[in-house]
Amino acid sequence: PDMYPGNCWAFRGSQGYLVVRLSMKIYPTAFTLEHIPKTLSPTGNITSAPRNFSVYGLDHEYEEEGELLGQYVYDQEGEPLQMFPVMV
């Protein structure tokens, strides 16, 4: 609903899915993931940050199996904005 910590693309539970639909086919070389730093978190921790995540390339949003582009780990002790290269 807004850009305050805890209100951006929140998922319930320990798993979530996100599909980004683009207007044309692309061949990505890297992905970035950003989470607020601990210093800006109201609780002083960022346990809500994604840890292990996978990225798949799909030909259409209803495709059940896509091409695995990589499996990654977000480092909660690292920089808030982290870049992950495509593994394939």
C-alpha cells in the first residue's frame, strides 16, 4: 500500500511466487534484489528478506515449467541491493 518498511510486496508464510510480464522477449544477464537494510528496519532485523530464491524464464505467464535461470541466496549481512548473474 505504500513504500514504508514491511509494506512492499509482502508475502504470507515462508514461500511466495512473483511473475513479471514484459512487453517483449528478453535475454537477461543478471537480476537484482533489494531489501531494506537492518539500520532502517523498525525491528532492527530483516528476517523478512528473501533468502533462497530461484528465477525461471517463461514463454507465457501460465506456463507451469520454465527454464531455470539460476538459484540464488540473498545475503542479509550484505548490501541492501544485490546483483545475481544468470547461471545458464
